[in-house]
Amino acid sequence: MSIVTPPPAVPRHLAIIMDGNGRWAAQRKRPRMIGHRAGARAVNTCIDFCLERGIAALTLFAFSSENWGRPEEEVGALMKLFLNALEREVDELHRRGVRVRFIGERQRFSDAIRARMQHAESLTAGNTRLHLGIAASYGGRQDIAHAARSLAEDVAAGRLRPEDIDESVFGTRVALADLPPPDLFIRTGGDIRISNFLLWQLAYTELWFTDILWPEFDASALQAALQAYASRERRYGLTSAQLAQGAAALSEVSAR
Ligand code: FPP
């Protein structure tokens, strides 16, 4: 039996639902948009932290498919914030070796935002220090449905046999298929749910929830999450005794 090293104590891939911007603003009797702006600053803190700690991938839920249903004024202001952030931050991210990629239904955004997304992706495509994934107009069920559709198209065209579709083939068609799945998921803002984020990819992810509102989520809060993560035993359906022996099967299940 080969000895397999368990996943490292620092997550390779961190996925975050950044919740609580609106409540943070309400506590200060300010418009919700002030909370989103403060949230954008917290995004920078989080990127700095990942770069310092050598975390390889960070995926942020910036805007869900369902968020289009928010009041028109808030959606419009969020779009302006995204566009400004793209214009302002991308060169600096590139300079620091960050690769930027967007997942979600890009066609729902304006031409200006789509062009900026495209520019950010092509400018930073060769970077390897940190992979920054931004989920925008993203939904986990939508992601899985797209994967199913793409497989069905291959079957209909005779490129794939139904019996060849298994978890590993399916996994190549969902978003971020070229990255290890998230090791650690964080949700700020007090709610204990996944809210249609990365449903396929989170199957074996460690989950961590905090009441801290996103604009106040800083390096010490991130450190607390990492500490909790380091103390978890990731068994992937195996037993503690098997893990202690270094079960060969661990490498197979943890790669999913
Ligand atoms: C959830 O808080 C947050 C959002 C829907 C928007 C997230 C956007 C940012 C953090 C700002 C910019 C991001 C990037 C990537 C530039 P909420 O509005 O649901 O808060 P609430 O639950 O307190 O109302």
C-alpha cells in the first residue's frame, strides 16, 4: 500500500461567499452601495492574504444568477462597481502574478463589462501565483446543467458514448475543471447555507461559517478560518485508521 500525503494544512483552493455588505451599510445608516464598496476593499485584503500565504486559488461569489432580481438601482450600481474595479485593479493584479477568470453567464452582462472581463482574462492568462476566479451571474445548478448539455451534445454528435460518462468525465465539463476543487469554503454574514455556489465542486470541501459581515472580514478572520481548516480531519468517506496508514484510495477520492 503506498503512503499518500493528505491535502496540505493550508488550503490550495479557497472559495468564499462574501455576504453581509447590505447589513454592514444598514448598521451605519448608509445606502447598501456603501456596503458593496467596502466589500470591494475587503476583496483586496483577501487577495493580499492569499498571495502572502501561498494559497493557489481563490474563487469569490461576486454576483449570483439570482442577484439579477434585486432592485434595479442596486443591480445598476453593482455593475458600475464591477466595471470600475475591473478598470482599476486588473493591471495591478497582473503585476502581482494573479490570473483572473470569470465563471457564470457572461452574456447577461453589458458589452463594456464583457470586454473588460475578456481583457482581464487574456492579459493575465499566463500568470501562476494566484488563480482568482470570480463567479458572476453564476449558479451551481446552472453550471451542472451546462455540463449535462455539453455531454449530451457530444453524445448526439457521436463523439461520446453514454456508458463512458462517469464522475470524472462529468467533472471535466463544470466550471474550474482545471483546478483542484475548493479545500475550504467560507461564508460570511451569518447564514449557514451554500446558496447555489459551486454545488458539484464543493462535494468534499470543508465548510466554515462566520457571523462577521464581509466588509469586516480581514486577515485575522481569514487566519481563524485557516486554523479551523488545519484542525479538520478530511476522511473522504474513509476511516481514521485508514488515513493513519496512508490509504492509497485517499489520493483517488481527494482529487475529485
Ligand atoms: C452580498 O451581500 C454581496 C453581493 C451580492 C455583492 C458582492 C460584491 C462585492 C463584495 C463587491 C465587489 C466585488 C468584486 C469582485 C469587485 P448582500 O448585499 O447580500 O448583504 P446583505 O445580506 O447584508 O444584504
